[in-house]
Amino acid sequence: MATSTNKTAAFGVKLIHKCMSKHRSIQKKLTVWCALWAGGIIGPYFFKNDESHNVTVNGDRYRAMITNFFIPELNNHDVHELWFQQDGATCHTACATTDLWKDTFGDRLISRFGPVNWPPRSCDLTPLDYFLWGYVKSLAYADKPQTLDHLEDNIRRVIADIQPQMLEKVIENWTSRLDYIRASRGSPMPEIIFKM
């Protein structure tokens, strides 16, 4: 697999916000998805039901997001021969989901059960894990949002403010990680410090 800055990685992550009621602590979840490549970010996409209530992601919701949000957004960008990378979450790797990705990306799918298998628990090789979600959380929670709507607004703002130069550095760092793994034939990576 050739290393290129035209790669993308995408998957959902849960950001949890706790609200206190008079009677007990209620844990509410906000599930957000993004795609990232050197040229930009598609998203955020927040998983909600028909009544606009936050929901967790399952296979049907994930495929609906792909069909109704991601593919139309991707078509608005001038990207060719893009590879798609995702983690091995069950909703991502269900047969119907993998077939949908293969229809879109062909053999350029890096995923559990995909044409290019992705190693499980490899968050140090996934830009959304080692960069985006931690970066977004650190800034989105800075003003201690008290509602999920406030948290959602913060997430949208933080992602919109990410500059292209930062994404280019993220992908440069990612390719150096891949180069190290390839050269060392898969041995564990020494501690890698992400430099901006």
C-alpha cells in the first residue's frame, strides 16, 4: 500500500456529558463521526433519530449516515483515488456496511474484513484516535458545557476552526508512523510524540 496524503480515516466516537437532575445523575451520550484527510474534514455528523434525539450508532444508522451524509459530502470535494480507513466496530464491519464501502471505494478500503485488513486496537495508527478526538475534547469541554446542545455547538466550532496546515501535519505524522511500522516489519512503535 503506497503512502499518500490523500488518505482518510473515519469512525464514530462517544463523547459523554453528565447532567444532574433533582433526583439522580443522568448520563446522556452524544455520538459524533468525522472523516479526516490532509485536505479537510467532513463532519461532524451527530447521530440522531427522527425526533432529533441523540442516539448511539448501529449498523442501520451508520449506513444511513454513509449514504445520506458522507458520500454526498465527499462528492463535493475534489478527491480522487481516496482510501478509506476505519476501525473494527461491529456497525462498521457488518456485511451490509462493508459491501456499501466496497461499492464506494473498491479495494481502497482499510478495515476489519475489508480488502486491506486493519490491525485491531491500533489507535496509534489512526489519526482520529491519536489526534482529532483528543484535540476536539480538550477544547470542546474547556468551558464546561452544561447541555448536550452546548457541547455539540462546541464540537462544531472546534472542528470548523482546524486549519489545513494542521491537517497536513497530522497526515505527515501518520505517514511517518506507517513508514516506521513497515520498516520494522510490524514491531511495536517507540513512544511517538505528536508535534504540531
